[in-house]
Amino acid sequence: MLVVKDLWVRYDEIPVLRGVSLEVREGELVALVGANGAGKSTFLKTVAGLLTPYQGDVLLEGRSLVGLPPHQIVRQGIALVPEGRRLFTRLTVYENLLTGAATRPDPQERRQMLEEVFDLFPRLAERRHQKAGTLSGGEQQMLAIARALMARPRLLMLDEPSLGLMPKLVDLILETLQRLNREQGMTILLVEQNVREALDIAHRGYVLQSGRIVMQGTGQELLASEEIQKAYLGM
Ligand SMILES: Nc1ncnc2c1ncn2[C@@H]1O[C@H](COP(=O)(O)OP(=O)(O)OP(=O)(O)O)[C@@H](O)[C@H]1O
Ligand SMILES: [Mg+2]
């Protein structure tokens, strides 16, 4: 579905991604892990059209996305849950969800999507008229994911959805992603600091280090690797 080839991205002349190639097949859950500053967020932002590579290509079902503005990329079926949630804090839960459906004007389809995300996160249903800025951190993260789902993406990308959450909520978020993948066949690209949990639910994973992919394999292969255990699992 998504094929990224030899991607180079720089900020102020300094290359941060140095020839990253990565693939996400339809129906897969793929984890991208790596240390702070490795370039994970830069990678997701580039796929989402927020940054432009100076070399390489991003292909969705064979068509290049490079140079398209972010809203066009959403229309092509890719949604990003950005690092730090980026909600409209003064809008309600319901209003935030509607902003996610900007590319879906059909009211019937919107109602159906609202029902689906409220089923997925009942806490949001109870709080639909609450201002997003007053939600707890975990609830805000649920809202950020739900808002991305309102665009009915074919590929859902998430940048550290469990950041700052207590372990029980981390589990809830990751289990929800696994369910979306298994039960609805949603294709997911997940960036996570919780390396063990992410690789545990992922079909495949990639390790990014200083802007390069240094390892890839199935989730279980990576979990079993001595290098991963030393570098990321504290073993
Ligand atoms: N707008 C920017 N201008 C200049 N440098 C940037 C900018 N954004 C990121 N960088 C640098 O690019 C590198 C990669 O950053 P990025 O945010 O992609 O890392 P990351 O893997 O997501 O890290 P983390 O796990 O801490 O979120 C870092 O060295 C960062 O300082
Ligand atoms: Mg990041």
C-alpha cells in the first residue's frame, strides 16, 4: 500500500532522514521504533505532506504523494495522529471529531463514523460536549485517534499515541489499535516509545537510527534480537 523509497529529508541543510526505505502492506500493522531524535516524527510528517523530501519517493498504491499538500494526502486515505495530539482545545469533543471529517461531507457517513468512534471509545461519547482542553491526557489521546478515524483513512499513522499515559491506558490504546487492525483490516503505521508493546502487536517493525533503517523484521524477530533487547528493552 505504502512504499517509501530512499527518502532524504533535511532541516536547514542538515539531513535528518538519510535514505529511508520502508513498506506497509495492506492490512498490516507496522511499528517504527528508534531513539529520541532518530527521525521518526520527521518520517511521518514527510509521508503526511507536512515536509518535502529532497530525494526519494513516497508512493501510495503506486502513485507518488511527494509535493501534494497535506489535505490532498488525507483525501488519498492517509491520516496522521501527530505527536502531542494537537486538538482544538476550546472546541468540544464533538466539534473536534467533525474537524476530522472535513473530507467527508456526507451527513449520513458522518453520523455512522461518529457512532463507530463512540463505540470504540465510550468515554468520548459520555463527554461529547466537554471542551477538549479539559479532557484528561488519556481522553485527549483517544480523541486524537478518534478524530483521525473520522476521515476513514485506509492508512492510519500514529506518532507516539501512548506518550505520557499510565500503563493501563497505554494497553488500552494499543489494544484498540490492534482491534482496528484485526477486525476492520485497517492498515496502521505506529511510532512508539513502548518498544516491547509495539513490536508485540506489530506484524513487522523497522528500527530507525540517526536517519537510517538499521534493522527490520517481524515483530517477534525484532523482540528476540539481542541488539534490540540491549538498546530498547533494557535487558
Ligand atoms: N523543525 C526542525 N528544525 C530543525 N531541526 C529539527 C526540526 N524538527 C526536528 N529536528 C531535528 O531532527 C531530528 C529528528 O527529529 P524527530 O522529531 O524526527 O525525531 P524523533 O525520532 O521523532 O524523536 P522523539 O522520539 O524524541 O520524538 C532531531 O535531531 C531534531 O532536533
Ligand atoms: Mg517524535
